[in-house]
Amino acid sequence: MSKPTVVLLHGVGLDHTMWEPTAALLADRFTVITPDLPGHGTRPPVPDGVILADLADGVADEIPAGSHLVGFSLGALVAQHLALHRPQLVATLTSVSSVCARTAEERASVLARLRTAEADFKASAAASLKRWYDGTDVDADRVARTEATLLANHVGSFLGCYRVFASADAELGPRLGRIAVPALAVTGENDPGSTPEMTRRLAAALPDCRAVVVPEARHMLPIERPQALVDSLTTFLGERAHV
């Protein structure tokens, strides 16, 4: 019997390799697909003016119908868009470290990070690493790999995708109630950007969604706390999708 398919979509400025710790824990029970989003990894840069629909359309062909779709950060927004507009692809939706309906203060914070990236891309990458990994027990090699992935980005393409990340939750927010599939929203207790409050906000906006907050974890759950993430995901899939 074939294994259920889980598709993992990465965050802005990253690529499919960020999922390695999580994918390794899923591989015995699932067929795991980890595509690169447009403008990331080995894919060509995105054009100026890229929007969320472009990122979703650019990855949709790699997602088999009826997949369990898991998106991290920007990838969560892409996954939500796909659940809305390509529902045949999505059996369940899991949003990891996702933003949702940012407040004015939260919007100002992400736009300030965007301005930093526009002015000094390397400084922005360093700030991201600090925000993601300071105070965690993630090993130095993994942090260095994340840094190398960030710094390998085409800067213009990264900025275009970051603008999508900074704004697309406003586009998605009023439509989330149309997503009918079972959903899970999970984030870290100490994530300063994709906060527990945002995850609860997302769970309230989706018709059939539970919220999980991983204690003492920061933003990079798939790297920092892969076992906790997989436990939450597999419990959810077992209960709601019977896999």
C-alpha cells in the first residue's frame, strides 16, 4: 500500500534543505516531498512585482492531489493560498510558524525588517539568524548552513519574496474562512514574529483548525524542535486524516 504524501514548503530566503531534520522523522510513514519555492534554492530568481499567487502557482505542479500540505512561515501563506485556490491538492493544511492578520504594530515590525534587508542584505541575514537561533541548542553547523542558504539568495528576488511575506496575510485574512480541510496551526512559545497569538488567531479564522504552541521554542521549529513538530503533525493526521 502506498504511503500518504506530505509536502513541506519552506520559508523566505531558505530552501528545501531546512526540512531535513523533519523529513527524516517522517520518511518511514510518509512519502515526503520538499520542493523549492520560486526564487529559492536552484530555481531562477522571481521577477519584480511577484505576488503570492505566483509563488503558489509556481510550486503547484509538484504537489500531488490529496497531499497533506505543510508550510513554514512564507511557505504557510503559500499553503493557505493553495488550500483556497487549488483545494484538490490539499487533504489537510498545517501552518508552521505562520503569521496571520498582522496588527498595525506587527505590520510595522515586519516592514522595518524589510527596510533593513533593502538597505543592507548581509545585516538583515545576520539579524535573522540571531532572531531564529539565539538561546537555542541548534548546533553550529546547522546555523552555518542556514546562513549560507540565506547569503546565496539573489537579493532582488529575496526582497520580492519578502514583500509577499510582509503583506500577503492581509490578502488571505478575509478568505481563511473558506478553507474547508482539517487544519493545524503550530508555532513556538518564544517566536517573536509568528507569535502564539498569531497562531491562535489563525486557528480561530479557519473553520476546522487546532492550535499548538511548542514550549520554549523559537521560529525555526523544523530545525530546532523537529520531533515536537512531527509529534504534533502525526497526532493531527492520525486523528483527522486517519493516517
